[in-house]
Amino acid sequence: MRTLDLWLTELATEAAAELARRAERDTLSGVNERDHLQPSCTSAARAIARTWTPLPQVSTSFGFSSPMWPRVGRVDIALLLQDEKPIAVELKCGTGRDALGPCAWDALKLAFGLQAEEISAGYLLTATTTSDWAKQFRGAERAGSLADALRLLDGAPQVFVIGGAELFAETLSLADELLLTEIDAEVEGDTFFPSWDRAAFHEESREQHLSETGIPFSFVTYLRRPDGRPGPHQ
């Protein structure tokens, strides 16, 4: 089964394409959540789900309740997997550059679902016009791809990549330094840091710590070796 971050990327990409088709076909001047975003995302989610094994169910009627929040209600889209808790997606159409502002209630609902262990993961997808995102934001620049981002950063003394998994995999071959947190524990998960050639790096430093629950972990710096020889800590 695909990792969740890849599934969400596919969902956003396919839903955006479906919205564009609807806008052209119906000559829309704008979109709303009920008539456009919801059916486009649902259609995309069901199309993607059909490529999975085992086949999950995509629901628009999944909801949960709790004595602490009796009227929490339904989520917009739920991916129902065999023997696993549902994955919930909330949708919102923003206004202009404040696309994330209206999402506060949906974020609270998803956080509650995770805390109550009613869902295994929760995502927010928000839609706004591309012209709004083409504008510059104070202190930030938007890049549509890794190549665009690297062009914007040309000449920068140092560049950090902070994820997620797909971006780590795409940029790992470019990295000359890895700043990793290594946790001495076996945990379940479906999203991982990509495999990397440890022989190509040497361990430069390691800070060992112990969590409040007694789990050892370390902050480790690895530097890429320019000459192929083992580093001093290997």
C-alpha cells in the first residue's frame, strides 16, 4: 500500500485537475466546498483507492462522537481500511490568501479524533485560486518544484530540507550533511526516512539523551565523505 503522504499528494493533484476540468466545462468564476471541492476530492479518492490492494472504501458519511464532544459530526472524506482505524480528510475553500483561516474548526475536529483514537490519521485540504498563491508572501517565496526552489536558493550559503518523506528521497543525493534524530526503539509506522548509503557519510558528532519515559535517543550529524575513506567515528 502507498504511504499516506504519497496518497495525499495524489489526492490533491487529481482533485485539482478535476476542479480545473469542472471550472472549464461549467465556466466557473469560483468554487465552493459543497458543489465543487467535495465531489472532486471524493471522485479522486475513489479513483486512487481502486489501485490499492486490499481495496479500501471511501466514505463521505463517516463520523464519530464522544461524551466529551457529542456533536463532533462527520468528516468530509474517510478512507476505511481493513483492520485499521479510518483516515480522515477535511476540506475547505479559502478566501483569497487567507485560505487556511477557515480551517481552525476542522483542525480541531481532526485533533480530537486522533486524541480519542477514532482515526489513525487526519488531513486538511484547502482550495484557493492559483492567482492568490502566485503573489509573494512576506518572508516566504513559493516554488512549484524542487528545481524551482533550488533556483531561488542559488548562492545561499546553506539550505535545509525538512521533509516530508518524498522530498527527503528526492534531495538525499544532493545532501552533504544529515542532521538526524536516532531513537533506540521499535515503533510502527507507514512513512519512513529513505534508505541512505552510510558508507558515503561519516559520523561527525553525537549527543545522547534519555526521554522522560526512559527511551534513549541521539542527535547525530553525518557529513558526506569527499574521498571515500571512513570517518573518525566509524
